[in-house]
Amino acid sequence: TVNRLGLAGQEFGSTRLLMNPVPGGTSIRAQGMNLDGQVYLPKAKNALITANFKTVHVLPAEKIAATADLPASMAIDFGSPADLPPVSLLIQDLRIVDVDLGRCEIQTVPSAQGLLIQKFNTQSNLMALTATGLWQGQKNQARTSLQATLTSKDLGRLLTAFHYQGVIKSGNAKAQF
């Protein structure tokens, strides 16, 4: 059990991690109040990584003193997105701090141009977001282009969830970008 699990700059609190060898790869099980699910990491290069989570609740990240002097523009270098393996991710209950994003599904596949985002969907009582896109380039040349549609049955409630209280009272919304 890890008392304060941090992944990719995000905090998940106390989490039990179990790693098991399985045919063709490794299974990692995470069990905690804020992270509950399983990831399959295949041994074969460029094989599909699958992750299924019941719960992913991202807590507010605390600033770590050791990284306080790093420039804000310093990004994690993943190398070329075209070299990343394909990913299939399903989350039943996604929350980022106090915003309920509901069910989330992401599917990616590498291509000659970069990493294709074949599917990025979230659906909750607040909103639905569907997107596709492409992540390409490296380091300071990295860029992501998305085509997305956002719908909400109550735009005022959605904006309030993102801390924009009182900007719009209510109303249906659909935005394409």
C-alpha cells in the first residue's frame, strides 16, 4: 500500500498496488478510494495497453518543494508520440478535483504522423464531450489538434462546476471546436 500515490503529477491518496505476471504481460491492480481499476501492460512492443477503472478521482495536487524551481514550461518528454503504443482506457467514474466528468473512454493508436486520438468521450449529468485528434511533435515542437463537440443540458451548472459561478444562469449548450 502506498500512502500518497502520485502519477503524472496527480495525487490519488492511499492506494494498494498489486502487480501480477499474466500470459503475454503484466497486470497491475490499483485499489483505493480515488483509484480503483486494472491496467494490462503487454510484453510485446507496440501491443495494445488496456486499462479499465471503476474509479479515477484526481485530487488537488500539492506543490512539491523539490520541483518549485523548475520552469513552468518544462514538460514531460514522452519522445515521439508515433513511438507510443496504442491505448484503450475506460473509466466508469472520472472526477477531476470536484468536477464530475462521469464515464470516460479513450482510444489511441500510433501512426506515421504521431498518435491518433481515435476516441475521447466523457459523459456525465453535467456534460458530454466527444473528440478525435492527433498528437504530434516532440518537446517544444509538440502539439495536439482536436475536433470536439461539447453538449450540456445546463450550461450554468457546468460553468459553476468549473468555478465560473453566475456567468450564465442556465440553458442548453452545444459547442463544436
